[in-house]
Amino acid sequence: MTTTTVAPTTRRNVLLVFAGLMVAMLLASLDQTIFSTALPTIVGQLDGVNHMLWVTTAYILASTIVMPVYGKLGDLVGRKWLFIAAIGLFIVGSVVGGMAGSMTALIVGRAIQGLGGGGLMILAQAIIADVVPARERGKYSGIMGAVFAISSVAGPLLGGFFTDGPGWRWAFWMNLPLGAIAIASAVFFLKLPKGSTSKPRIDYAGMTVLALAATCLVLFTTWGGNTYDWNSPVILGLIAGTVVAAVAFLLIERRAAEPVIPLHLFKNRNFNLTTAAGLIVGVAMFGALAYMPTYLQMVTGVGATQAGFLMIPMMGALLVSSVVSGQIVSKTGRYKAIPVVGTVLVAVALTLMSTLLATTAVWIICVYLAIMGLGLGMSMQILILVVQNSFPVSQVGTATASNNFFRQIGSSLGSAVVGSLFVSRLTASLADNLPAGASGGSNTNSLTPAVVNSLPQGVRNIIVGAYNESLAPIFLYLVPLVLVAAVLLLFVQEKPLATTIDRADDAKSAVESAVAADVREPQLALLVADESAAADRTHPSTGLVIA
């Protein structure tokens, strides 16, 4: 059997592929932040402040569930058309959200967007590994982090602009033309190798049980102590469901021919350390930042657009540190110290943010956010690079998706737990301190920044104080977690970054995986043997098989 599957190797092809990926990543990352400044107005208009956290959590949960699925399917059947399908699903979710007339419809739209957005992020990262060696990948990863930073700045600004201008629904409608551009870019520019097998054996059971485990986990952390008591039958049932589904998943993956998250990944030291650290960084990032624009609007009294501008120091710092750290990695080949320093900076920023008061000057808040951005920019993309450098290209989609899955679990937990604590503390504080009828005819579920600013100064001070006292102390709870991540990263083994994409190793890896799975089918055994022979004839730099 002779194989001639080759990834694009010329600089022009790589740049064209990269351009298409950046458009798609812009699409997904904009949507993660565009609602941050619009959220107070949205939940006020739709009378759903008690469901506020679900606007963020629904997207994160949905994208978390599908990440391993996209990663595994990309390795099996190829990534191009899977990538285009993810963009299409994201657009469908945007239409549903744009037409939403209730919080329920809005949350459904966000969940559909998440089902597509999870694929966009994972497949973009895996496609880069298809065409760029690990040593050169640092600078591309840095630019990807910069795109995330730019969109994170543009997102809150656009959200504020739409909220103050034509309406927040345009935050959904703008995705339609942007999505069309992303699809066109993918169709014409992405030239990728095909999947490793023509008849993939998909792990449907593993995917289903993994989705159940993730859903139960996020639901009990979201509802526990807020919607339901921790000892209520619902919460206890969800905890039991999480445990049972997790155990079932492990049993299924041990026997699956093509497991969605292969258990052999956890034999890799760097994978375990960076995955644990990434999960913790996800908790801190989304837990701390998901509600900062709301905090800025309610506490400082700025409008939605101004709140977006106030997030620029953080995103600007993230952009700079992401690009610079990526260039350093590509130039020196050294990467271990950068994420360690980054996580320490995140811990410092969280400690400073926990000291915020309603009277704290705005410029001080911006400085604290900038420190957070520096730390995140030094951590996020480098951890993914470490994982990708630990596995052959044929497994890079699965490894990347698995790592991101646990990071997204952290994001879900961070957003859910911090949101649950924030909302419960806020609701209790307002109930205890706000006099009856003091909100000017608006109930606490319908408070918007405009309504709060129109209230008498004494009443406004009570509401502002409640928002500050409900959120700021929670930041300090996250500091020990982030310090644990820094300690874990000290034990990462700094392996040399690959300078070529060696597809010979991929074929040999396929043989090892087949043996480990105890393959008995004669036809598959012949195929494996043939691929092994082909591996011995593969040119190490081009990936071509010498007939």
C-alpha cells in the first residue's frame, strides 16, 4: 500500500491556511466576549437576572461536550469539512439567539452556538499542527492568542456599541456575514491531509457518556446552593450521575477501538501536568472575568461601551505577552518558565482584584486587569504547544481536544461556581439591605445599569455596595488554586520542540495503537502491517512515501 497524503509545506500554503483559521477563530472568540457588556441590559429586558449565568454557561457547556468529539473525528476523517460544518452550526445558533424573545430561547441559541464554537477552536489549533512543526508553531500560537485578545477587546466594545445603539440582537446578526466569510476562506484556502482511515470506528458510547458526565458536573455546580440546596434530591442525583457516568466512561474507553479520549494519553507526564494546570487556569479566567464588565457597569456607573473600553488594558497586555512569548519559544526552543511566570502573575492579579472597593479608582482597576492579561497571555497558548509536542501528528487532534476539554471543564466550573456564588450573595444582600419599593418599581431581576443610575443616591449606594461585596471577595478564593497550577508546571519536562512534521512516526504510532487495542480483524491487521512498511519508506521532511 502506497500513501501520498501530504500536508501543505510551502510558506504560501501555510499562510493561506492560517488566514482562514484566523477568520474562524475571530468568529468563535468574538462570541465569547461580545455579550459581557450587553449582559446587564439583556437580562433586564428579558426579566432574567436570576438566569444570567446561563448565558455564559450554556455556551461553555455545549462547547465543552463536543470538543473531544471534534478532536477525534478530525483525526479519523479529516478536519476540513468538519471545520466547515462547525461554522454552519455556529451560524444556526446565532439566528436562534438573534430571534430570541425570552431567556429560554436566548440560552438555547447560545448552546447551539457552543456546539459549533467548540469545533472552531479545537480544529483551528489542530490544523496548525497539521502544517507547522512544533518549533515554528510558537509564533503562530502567539498570533492565535493575539487574535483572541483583539476579539476580546472588540467583543465588549461591539457589545456595548450594539446595546447603546441598534440593539443587542445585532451581536448575533453580525455573525452571519462573518460566518459566510469564514466558510469561504475554509473552502478555498484549507488544503489538508485526509483522515487516517477510510472506515472510522466512532466511539458513540464514549461520546454519549462523556457528555452526560460533563452536563451533570456543570449542572450540580451551577444549581447547588443557589437554585437547589446542596442536600436536595436534585443535586445529590446530579452528583451521583457525574460519578456513575465518569466510571462508565472509563470502562467504555478501555475497550473502545477508537476511544474519544484514549486513556494512554494519561501516561504522558506533560499531558497530565499541563491539563491539570489548564483546568485551573480556566477556572480562574472565566470565574474572574465573566462578570467583570457587569461589575464595572453596576459599580462604577459607566455605560456598556465604556465598560468595554475599560477591558482594553487586560486584552492589550494579553496580546503583547502572547505574541512575545510565542516569538521567544520559536527563537529559543525553551518554553517551561513562561507559563510558570504567567500563572504566578494571574495569582497576583486575583489577589489585587479581591481588594476592590466601590470607591476604587477606575485606573487602578485597569492596572489589575492588565496584570491579569499579562499572565493569561503567557499561559494559554504555551500549554497547548507543550501537549502537541508530546504526541505524533496523527494524535494531535485528540490530544489537543482532550487537553482543551478539561480546560473547558475548568471554565464551566469557574463560570458556574463563581456565578452561583455571585448571584446568591447578590440576591441575599439586596434582599437584606434594599428597602421595599426602593428600586423605583423595578424588581431586582430587572435592574439594569440605566435603572440603577436613575435611582436616588442612597438606594444606588446600597445596590453598588451589594455588587462589590458579592463579587470582589470571590477572587481571593481562586488564588490558592492558581498557585497550585504554578507548582504543577514546575515539574513539566522540557522536551526539544520538533523541527519537522514526521509522518513516519504517525504510521508507527498507528501500529502501536492497534496492538494495544488487541486488533484481531484480518483486514485491519493487513492494513496495519502495510502502513508499518510504508512508515519505513517515508521521507522524514516531506511526509511522502517512497514507493
